[in-house]
Amino acid sequence: MSLATLLQAHLWTTMGPLFVVGMTAIVVMVLELFLPAASRKFIVLLAALGVVVAGVVLVHTMSVPPELSLDTMVSDGLATVSSMLLLATGLLVLLLHLDVNESEEMPRESSFLLLFALVGALAMVTAVNLVALYIGLELLSVSSYVLVALRKRHRQASVEGSMKYLVMGGIGSAVFLYGVSFIYGLTGQTSLYALAQASLSLWQHDAAIAVIAFLLIVVGLGIKLSLVPFHMWTPDAYEGAPSSVAALISTLSKTATFALALRVLVYIFNGGAHDLFPYIAVLAAITMLAGNWLALTQHNLRRLLAFSSVAQAGYLLIPIALFGTASVREWPDLYDNLLFYLAVYTFLTIGAFAVLHLLEHHRDVTMADGLTGFAKKSPWLAASFIVFLLGLAGMPLTGGFVGKFYIFTSTVQTGVLWLGIVLFATSVLSFFYYFGLIRTMFQSPLPTYGDAAQGQAEGRTPVPVATGIVIALCLFGTVALGVVPGILLHPLALVQWF
Amino acid sequence: MSMLALLVPLFPLLAGVISFFFRRLPGAFHATISVVLLIPSVVFAIVLFLYVHAHPGVVLRQVIPWLVLPSFSIHVGIQVNALTALMLVIVTFVSILVFMFSYGYLRTDERLSIYYSYLNLFVFSMLALVLSPNLLQLYLFWEMVGLCSYLLVGYWFAKPEAARAARKSFVVTRIGDAGLFAGILLLGFAAGTFNDADYSILARHGTLALPWLSEPYLVTLATLLIFIGAVGKSAQLPLHVWLPDAMEGPTPVSALIHAATMVAAGVYLVAREFPLFAESHVTMTVVAYVGAVTALFASLIAITQQDIKRVIAYSTVSQLGYMMLALGIGAYADGVFHLFTHAFFKALLFLAAGSVIHALGGTQDLALMGGLRRKMPITFYTFLAGALALSGIFPFAGFWSKDAILGAAMAKGDWVLYLLGLIAAFCTAFYIFRVVFLTFAGAPRDEDLHAHAHEGGWVMTVPLVILGLFATFAGFINTPWNDDFLSRFLTATKTPKPIPASYSHWPLTSMAISLAVGLCGIGLAAWMYGGGKGFRKVPSAFKPWYALSRNKFYVDEVYSWTVVRGGKLLAALVDLVDRYLIEGLTRLVGLFFYGIGNVLRYTQTGQIQTYGTFALVGLVVFLVVAVFRVGGVF
């Protein structure tokens, strides 16, 4: 079998987008060596173009029935839908990066690293083999560690954040790998399909080791997903990272890791789901509570968004936790819930980071009190920020509400109401800090004198075109998913997830 | 065709958005764009009307799912039937004239762009309300109509009375809205849908019930709740108090509120739910009596008011009472017919009054008017046409519709209702001609104001003349001699209770009586106020009665002493509870959460060693739990 036929037969369907993004990354990497620094914009746009082409390829392969190639890569519903979301995320992040790149004077490596992170993420959602999954996870992680460190203008914080991320991420990878090695030791299998078949017998014969493996895998992924108490690197990394990278690690890596977690945990451990998944439910509850509590006392905007994303990870974990009690008939609903909320969360978070970037760069605002007078000076920008914050809080008419609402209905349907109540209660709690920010935007600035007037003297914040497009798209996504959630829910309901 | 219906409300919305965003442009631009963009709406509304007429019984319906849940789904979209088509014509037609007139009236106002964007939003909301395919969507736009009326009544918000009136209109109608919402939810839960076209069918099959409420009670309760909403919106007793105060807004707004947009919504709602209302005898009786008593009560108040707009405002309350009366006795088509004619002559009366107020530099006091007939002939003759229509004098529009209602009451043999209506008709003729004589006849009572009086230019007189023509001739659309065209149009899809065969002998008798009563009212007004006599001293025997009417039967005072004071007392109590108990608790909770947050914050040391330790401890705790868990694995 020649390479060409192999490509046509299987790999193109399952790995087409991955190839395209990977090739673009290599082209970008090589080009960057030769092109002058002034052509930075061109490089990023080229990268974005690659992502768009990958999207076209993905849409093209959607019409083909799901395939499994090399017993490793698959093009089932979860893979396709997550890839779609990842590519959209990648595109938004690259567009945001266009301006961030400029203003942070980032070294040139940043563009292809972003693409490699995307490749890793795509591998995480398409692979059904533990080794391939792990490689994808590492590719994403390592690219992210470096990307966090690239913020030239805030070198110290940037390197510190990167270092902490690296150490904790390393621990996470190690723990995950340790758990996986138990599974391999017990079954001699790395294919998730084989493991899914062996799941019941694994649970019946080696329950004790299965529990240990399960917990190790959960903790390993928990570190990547910044679940409490494995979340502590999050605020430091977010604070140090350039805005586009912060957006990347809070959306792209979350989507990929959640899809991976869903696949790995459900495939391998569905035999003992009833006993095992309550651990995840507890983890979700702790994460929701602590994440929101921590955000409550935060005044630094980035750290606040970091803790808010910790809390959001808790909400996102609920659908996975519900696999413990859900019947197989209800599984598709949980997939729907997770992917819908991930999509909403992506729009909200990237939008919020885009606004935050403008605030930091053009107004030098890093703390919440710097927001005073924002609503008056830049009403449109402030309005967008308010929409994103309201969405994160879960106000009706934003996608955030619909997403949480559907997750809540699922908790009711699967009989884990207490988790729904925690979701509801902590959402109420989150209103305090989101609305605190909104209130600050409408307050008039305190009378300041001399240098203290930083960030408040200027008038309207200028909005670069690309960033404006990102904000507009995120705004559209947020509101559209809130007002007519059917545009995403109906297609999701038709997806053949597994 | 349904696309056309969708476009009807979108044009004013577009105009409103344009006005809102281009605030710098001059007022003439806003007026022009509002009028021009409303023209296609009027045309489409008329096309729809003709289409529905050509296809009797047709219901155009176009909906898309908005929220789909396992148990039920909510749709949004549009729906056009005969009633809707008629309402579209009324609303767009009156609105366009009001839009025109407004420019003349408010030419110098600085915030004209905001005014027009509110006005357009108002019209959009009303049109969307009329087109709603289900009650939930209707409720949404119902609230938007309320909001717009709040904004427009309080347009001159710097005036304390205007701000107060706006608040009052909002709060009082909210009382009704609460009832309406409860009714909608009740029906929604019972029927499993908000699609109100299904309700009457379900009710007829006896399946409209809840586990704890059986069919007849549920229908009665739900329709009464909905009626409370209509009472609030259409200013019926006892929630009529907001409407006369709402005239604090600019006069064209009053014309819009009183004729086309706001108060018509209540009557429209009852007419729309008529098939369901007809299933409950109790509700129908309540509707009829509330309407009749309101008609009389408000006309008695109007007799003595000294503010020209206030008289007309109470006359609206009274006329709306007639419509409710008609719906309550099952004369569905007659009620809607009166809504139709009333829209024209009431808009006319308000705009003509506006023309007078404009000419006199803003005064609304009848005591300062008089002798304007020669100075403002167009205003005078159009106002006269409106007054004759309101009094129900042949052949003006009001004659046909009001007589149809009284005739229906007579045919039904309900003499109490008939008499209430008849006395109200007498009072109506009297109070409106009292205004006519005091405003236009005799010698001016304030020379200064009179000297400056003038017509307001063509933007103001053209709408007056058009409305004057309609107030004169619109009634011919529905006479016994063209086999009640409008009734046939309306009832092609609806089945009102059959009116006894004996009715066919009644019209002439009834018409003669109504006409005579109306003429008597005018005669009395002429005798008392005609020939420039101005205000008369009230004979001492009548003084208490006069005061009673003058002070609007002290309803506001009663409310102020009971509802408002009671409310304030309750509020004070609740405030105490809130301040010391609830706020204490929230503070405690807040402190608690902040405390925990602070404690958690100390774990965030910034030391990577701590981070690792916490992660490890987390893992160990999980493993320990796994070991010792009930039915543990080891």
C-alpha cells in the first residue's frame, strides 16, 4: 500500500485537518526564519489561513461515515464536533494574536507554537489510542509552556507563570501516565475500543487497581483542567501569559482535555462507572465552590478570570460526572451538554480576554478598580465586556444561561440533583464578582492626581480591526446561542457521538 | 402573504433604530423617515386586510421553534386572522397620522429623535403584539407596549407631574399584567401549550383542566385573570386611574395611547380570547358589567372636568367600557367595530385638542378658552365631527358602532346593561358638547391667548381633516343596509353566540332611542353652555354631586388612603425586616463566603512547592477515601 492510497483511504478522513494544520505549522516555522520581523502580521495571517483550510477539509470529511484508521485515529461524532470547535477556537485565538503579537513584541516563534498546540489538541480529540492521546496531550502542553513564557514586556511574571505551569503540568502528565500504565499492565491494550470491551471484566477482576488507575488518570487530567485542588498554577500562568495565550490555554486546551477526559474515562471505566464517577462529581462540586470563592476576593482582572475559568471547569465537569448514573440512552444528552457549554465558554472567554487585552494594553488596567469610567469612555467595548461577564455568570439571553440550564436539566434527569443545586448556588455566588466588575465600569473614576491618573486620562480605547472582529464574533456567538440555542442544539442532537 | 405580515412591524422598528442612532440629525429628518417608512406598513396592512376578506376564515401562521423541551415547546412567529388584519389597519393608519401631527406639535423640541424612536418602538410593539401567534409572545410585547407608554408619558420627565404620571401608569398596569401572566401560566400548564388558538377547542372538549382544578373553574379563573390584564391595560374600573393622568405626555402620544396602541391592547386581548371567554358564563357577565359600569362612571366624571384633555381621557375610559360591554354580552363584532370607529374619532379629538393646546401656547384649561371657532376653523369643524361621532349622532361613525352595542344589549333583553349604556350615552353627548361650546363658542375668556391662536400648519391640519372624514364616514362599513360588512368579515372565523332572530326588528327602534338621547345631551349642553355663557355657577342643590364628579368620585383619594398608604406601611414593615433580618443574614452569608475566600486565598502562596503539595494531598485524600469507602475496594 503506497502512502498516497493510505492517505486517500483512511487518514485523510480522520486526520485531514490535523495534517493541514501541522503542515501550516512547519511552513510558518520555516518562513519565519527567512522573513524579516516586519512581516509578523503576514505570518500570523498565513497561520490563520491554514486553520481556515483545515476547517474546510473538516467540513468536507463530515459527509464521509466515521472511519477508524490505523486503529488509532477516528472520525466519530465527538472527534468531528470537537475538532470543529478547536479549529474555530484556533482561528479566534490567532486573530487575537495578530494584535497581541504586535503590542507584546513577542518573539517570532509564537505563531507556529500556537499551531503546534492546535495540532496537539486535534490529536487529543481524534485519537482512540492511549499512546497517541498522550502524545497529543504533551504536544499541546509543551507548546503552551513555551508560549506562556513569551511575554517580553512582562518578562518576570511571564517566566514565573511558565515555570509553574511547566512543573505542575509535568506532574499532571506523569500522574496521568502512571495511571495509564496500570491499565496497560492489566490489559495489555492501548486501544480504547479494546479497553471499552474489557471494561467490565477489568472492573470485576481487578477493581482495586482499576480504582487507583482511575484516580491517577483523573488527578492527572485534573491538573490540566485546573480542577480544585490541582488548580493552583492557573492564576499564575494566566497572569504571566500573553492575552492570546491565556485565551488559548483557557479554551483550546480545555476543550481538548475535556473531550479526551470524556473519551478515556467513559471508554475505559464505564464498567465501574456507578462506583467511580461519584469521585468526579465530588471533584466538580469542590471545583465550583472553591473556584467561585477564590474569584470572589480577587481584584486582579486576570486572576479573577483565571479563578472564574476554574469555576467554569467545575460546571463543565458535571456532564462527565453524570455518566455514573445516566443510562446509555441518556449519554448523547451529556455529550450535547458538554460540547454546547464548551462552545459557549469558548466564545465568552476569548471575548473577555480580547477586551482585557485592549484594557491592559491601551489603558494599563490590570486591577478591577481600573475599570471605573470604562462604560462612559468606551461604551461599545464596555457593553461587549458586560455581555461576556453576564454570559459567564449565566444570565438569560446569553449562551451561558442556556448551557447551564441544560446541564442543570441533565442533573435532574439522571438523578444527581445535588450537583445541579451546587451549580445553581455557585452561579448565584458568581454574580457577586461579575456584577462587581460591571458596577465598577459604571462608577465615575475617583479623583486622581499626578501619575495616579494612569489609564484614565485617555479617551476612547482604540480597537484594532482583528481584535474588533474577534470581539464581534464572540458577541454574536454568545447572544445567538442565548437567543436561538436551537442553531447549535439541533445539529448536536443529530450527532452520532460514539 | 405571511412575509408581508412580518414586514408590517419591521418598518417602524427600522425607523426607530435609525432615529435612535442618528440623533444628531434635525427633527424634520426623524419625522420624515418615520412617516415614510410607515407608508409601506399601512399599504401591507391594507393588502392583508383585503386578502383576508377575499379568503374568509383564512389564518396565516408562520412560526419557528424557539425553545424545545421534552415536555413542551415555545414558538415564535406571526399569525394573521380577520381580527389581526383589522387591528393592523387601525394601528398603522392612526399611527402614521399621529407621526405627522407630532412634528407640527413638537417641532421645537430638542429630543425629537428620541421621541420618534420611542414612538416607532411603541407602534412596533403594538403591531408585534397583535401579530403574536401565542400568548407568551403576546405577553412579551404587551410589556413592551407598557414600557413604551411609560417612556412617552414621562417624555417631559423634568416635569414632576409627568414623571409621576408615567410611574403611575406603569405601576397600575403592572397590577393587571400580573393577573394576565398568572392566567397565561395557568392556561399554559393546563393545555401544555401557549398556543391560544387551541384553548377554546380544548375547553369545548372538556380537557382543559389541571389535577387540582376542574374544567369549568379553570376556564373561569383563567379568563378572569386574563381579564384583569385587560382591565389594567384598557383602564377599566377599578384600574382606570392611570389613563387620565397619562395625558401628561405630549398630546399626540395621548392620541396614540387612546386610539391605537396602548388601551386598544386590552380590548384586543379580550376579543382575541373571545372563544375561550364565551365558554365561561361567569366571566362574560363580569366583563359586561365591568364594561357598563365603567362606561357610565367615567362619563359622569367627564362632565365636570376643567382640563380639555382630561375630559377626552375619561371619555376614552367610558368608550372602552362600551367595548367591554359588547364583548361581555357576546356581541363580539360590535365591540371590535366600536374599537375601529373609536380609534378614528378619539385620535381626532385628541389631535384637535392638541391643535387647540398648541395654538394657546400649552394651556389645557377650558376656563381660558372660548371663541376659537373663527380663529381655527379646521380644528373646529374636525373637532365637531369627532364630537358628533362620539355622541353617536347620525350619520357619524360613533352612531353606528355605539348603537350596535346598545341594540345588542336590548336584543339580549338585558335591560340593566342597556340602561347603564344609555345613560352613559346621554352623559357622553353632554360632556363632549360642553367642551365644544366652552372651547369654540362665544367670546374668548383670555384675550391674550386668543390673540395669538392660529392653526398649526399643514402637518397638523392634514391629519385632522383625514381623521375628520373617517370619523364621519367610517361607520358605513358596518350598517344593517350593507349586511354588516365588518361583522361578516370578523365572524367568518369566529362564532359569536347567535343573536336572537327578534333582533332584526330592533335596530330602528334602538337607533331612534340612541339618537334621541344623544340629541338631548347636546341640547342640555347647548342650554347650559351655548352662546358663550362660559362656566355657570353650580346650583347649591347640586354642589355635593358636582364635587363628587369633579373629584372623580374620590377614587384616587381612596387609593391613596388605602392601597398606597397600606402599601407604604407594608413597605415600612418589610423594610425593617429587610434591613435588620435579611440584610443581616446576607451580610453574614457574604462575610462567610468572603471569609472562606480569604482563607482559600492564603493557600495560593505563589510557591510551587505548595501547589505540588496540595495536588499530592488531593490525590492521597482521594485514594484514602477509595480505601475506606463503604463497600470499599480493598
